[in-house]
Amino acid sequence: MSYQITLEESPAAADNAAIRQGLDRFNVARVGETKWQPFSIFIRDADNTIVGGLVGGTYWGWLYVELLWISEEVRGQNYGSRLLAMAEAKAVELGCSYAHLDTMSFQALPFYERHGYSVFGVLDDVPAGSGERRYWLRKTLTAQDSPQTT
């Protein structure tokens, strides 16, 4: 049989889904279902406009914080800490023992470190030529992160 490799800049969503489904089947056969449970936590103003929030989910006993953003107008008012605590409590409720996320050197590394996250990986010079860094962090979740004690 002959195969062809193509580079596609605007692939069909179904074609990308075929790759994800193939990888998911491979992973499930080795370590079981991910049981991905997505969730989002929002901060809204009086007009119901989103001024911050967290997007993430849980899988294989881990919380993954994909995005955490707080608008300038509400930064420094403990909202980021509250969002992270809520996400961690939800993860513990769903049976997670660990959390992971990533951040850039110009974003929130000290914030996450203050909340018990530690760096386990660094990618230097992102974007290329900028001198910035991308950090990957993890945290072991404890009973104190559970909803019963917060």
C-alpha cells in the first residue's frame, strides 16, 4: 500500500478529530478512560460582562488549569486566588490528587508559586528572540483544598 503525507494549513475539523480519536483510543487501551470533566469559573460585573475567569478540567486524577485571566480593573483584589482555590476544590471533589498548568515569565509565575505550585519544566526564549520563558508547574492537592474545609 502507498501512503501520502500532506501539510494542510486549513485542515477540516473532522480530519483533526480523526487524529485526536486515534490518540485517545491508543491512550485508553494503555491507561483507561481520561474521564475528562471540563469546567469554567467566571467573574462577572453588574452588567454580566466577564472580567475574569478560569478554564480547565480534570482527567486521570489531575486538575489541568488551561487558562486563568483577570482583567486589569479587578486585579489585586484576590479574585485570582479565589478562582484557583475553587478549581482545586472542584478537582479534589472529583477525586484528583494533583494539578498542573503553564505560564509565561511575563505572566503569573510568582502567583502560582505562592499558591504551592512548583516548576517542573522550562522552555527558554519563547517567543524566539524575546528572552522570555514558558514554565510548566505542578502541585499536589491536599485535603485542605477540598470543599469541606474552604
